[in-house]
Amino acid sequence: MAGTISESFNPRRNSLNFLRLALASIVLVSHAVLLAGFRVVDDINGTGFAEIAVYGFFGISGYLIAGGATRNRAGRYLWQRFLRIFPAFWICLLVTAFIFGVVGWLSQPAVAHCGLSCYFNARQNGPYSYVYKNLLLHIDQTSIAGTPRGSLLPLDWNGSLWTLYSEFLCYLILMALALVGLLRRRGVVLIATMALWAVVAVIALTPSLDDKFSVFDNFAAFSLLKFASVFMIGAVIFLYRERIPDSAWLALMCAGVYVASLYWQSPSTHFTTSDIFVPLVAYPLLWLGIHLPLHRIGARNDYSYRVYIYGVPVAQLLVIWGVEKWGLIPYTAMAIVCTIPLAVASWWAVEKHALKLKSLGMQTTAVSVPLATASRLLTQANDTVGPK
């Protein structure tokens, strides 16, 4: 007789870190192929493999982060989430602005016969503004002094970063539920999650409502609704883990229904039929995390987040240098090989040290910085920014 998720899942011995690394690699390769313009299948009826991989990230995060939200007070919880996201993100902004951007400028100066002074002194979209405009995850500037150029998605150094804003908002949703005591009333969380799921379904099946959500209109709500639905299903699985069976057949059924939904004709344009079934990706990934014998990969050093945030800038730079002319396989291999050292360096030089601060006993210090950040994020929640 099959056990439950609670009985089967070992927090210290699972393959979720391997799965996150695999998902980050899918995002990297998908973006790289798109940037270089190779004609390969990278989507199913308009839903890209990178998009599906990001949904997987949110499903896994919902399960794992719900555990942290139930165990910790709000200040400590936010401090830990802050340390996981912001230090590496800020360093990535600096590296992009003052290394990738500089190399891109020198390789393809946007203004003829203009040196680095033009790059650093760009008035509206220079390297300094790239850092401070994007400081709180809301990506308000994508290019730097007219770079990058040459790819199929020019003027956007890092088309992966925009999802981090929605992810941190999901963290805040869990914090809010914990603050009012609802995470301990899992029935209420289940009902709220089903209501959220129903909202996505209604929008997807109603073209007049769907028209109000897109990359150009209400994008923050558009992306948060889809991401939060799968994130909260992951959280619900955690809350009901001692009742939900550990079943290969259930995992296969969920995966099968979602894959089938990718081929179903949608009556709407922006929210699609497959978006209704996005939350189903959470359970199969958690099941794989329990049963795949790859628990040693990423057990001590988790590079997935860093692969995710550095992959696109690397791919952009390779296109600027014309590496895509070598062919699909050499180009994508180079994108992976060049991203790995940056991911490893970011982990060892930044996050490894940042995470040592998560157990600080100074609660006032631990709470003040993240709460200020959380406040700014919430005030921006109605702003819009589109993925590039």
C-alpha cells in the first residue's frame, strides 16, 4: 500500500535541487535558442518550455516555502526569503551593468566613435540607473546604453529576471496567511486556492475578461494569477502532506492532463486553456523529487537560482560575439559552459555567505530590512512590466 507524501518525503534526502537545476537549464537553453533565432521546437501551441519550467519552479517553491512560513515568525521568514533572493540578484545587476554591459558596448558600440564615457554617462538608461531602477525586483529597465544588440530580443540583458517579482509576491502571500493564522487552518487555504484557480479558469474561458490581461495590460496581475495558482497548490500539498498519497499513478495522471491541455483549443488569447491546468505540474515534480535517486546533486551547493539569473546575459553576449554561427549545439553548449562558472562563483562568493546571516538573533535588524522591501514591493504590485 502506498504511503503519503509526508511519509515518503525526506527533507534532507530528496532530488528537488536536481529538478530545480534541470528546470533552470531548460530556461537557459530555451532563451538562448530564442535569442539566436534557431528554428527549433521550443513551445507547444505557444506555451514555451521555459514557461513550463518556471511553473515547475513555483510549484516546488510553494511546497518548500510553506514549510518555512509555518515554522518561523514573519520577520524571520522574510529575512530568510530576503537572503535567498536579493544578495545574488543585486550582484547579478552589478555584474550585468558593469561587466556584461561594458563588454557588449565595446563589442558593439551603440554610438559610433564613442568610448566608455558614453556608456557610463548615458542619461536615461545607463548602467547606474539599470541597477537602482531594478533594485527591488520590479524590472523597469532592461537595456543599458542601447545594449545589447544583435539578437532576436535586443535591448534586454536579462529576460529571466521579471519572474522574481512574482515569486517574492507569492512569499508575501504566504506571510500574510501566516500572520492572520490561516496557514494553521489548511481548509481555509485550500478553499482560497481553489477560488484562485477558479478565477484563472473563468478568465481563460471568457474572452472579454481575457482581453483585460496581457503583457501590455495588467501584466503584474496577469503573471501573478498564473504563478500564484501553482505556487499555492504546492503549499496546499505541504499542508495536506500526511493525507495526500505518494502515488506514481496520480503523478502520471496530473502530468498527462496538463500535457493534454497544451493541445486543447483555447477560446482566449492571453490566458489559455493550459493555464487552467498549470497547478497540476506541482504534484508530478514533487513525486519525482521524492523518488529520483539524484539527491546528492545540489544537496550541499544549490546552483539552480544562479544558473537562472545568469543564463540569459551569457547567451546575449555570445550572440553579440557571433557564436551562434557555429551552430545550435556548439552555441547552446557554450551558453551552458559559460554560465556554470558564474553560477558557482555567485553561490560561493555571495549566497553562501549571505545565508550564514539567516540565524541572526537580532530580530529588529532581521525584520527591518525585509519589511521595508516588502512594503515597496506591495506598493508596486499594480505596476506592469512585460517579459522580454
